[in-house]
Amino acid sequence: MNSRLLQEKLASKAASARVQRLAEGQLKPEEIITELYLASFARKPTDEELKIATAPFIGEGATRRTATEDVLWSLMNSAEFVFNH
């Protein structure tokens, strides 16, 4: 989904925005990913999904903010999300 409105919501710096709250919080990357999976798919990630989704948090130049946005953007563009929502 290539939506300017969706991108603006993901990039929102509002204190109530999920990405902002998670990026500024104290949760470990694995806990952030689990929360995003629960919010997007109403399930926890598998071990393999967790491993893959952790990569954006440890990449060169990664920040908690960019990694959280990237993971959520990926989940929202997945077939599982599109077909269930």
C-alpha cells in the first residue's frame, strides 16, 4: 500500500501514536515486534518471523524509530493483514 496518509500516521510523533510510544519506550526489540504482531494479526510472531523482524533493529544506521516503522509497514503490507482486515 502506497498511501501518503498511512505513511503520515506511521511517522506521527504524537505521544499517543503506537510507533512513537514503542520507539521511545523501554521494551526490547522482540517485545516491540510481538506487540506489533498482536496489533496487526492478533497473534504472536513465530520464531522465524521474530528472527526476521529483529533484523531492522540491528542493521547499520538503524534506530528504534525507523526499525519499528519498518516492521509495522511490512506487517501492514503483508497478505495476512490485507486479507484479514
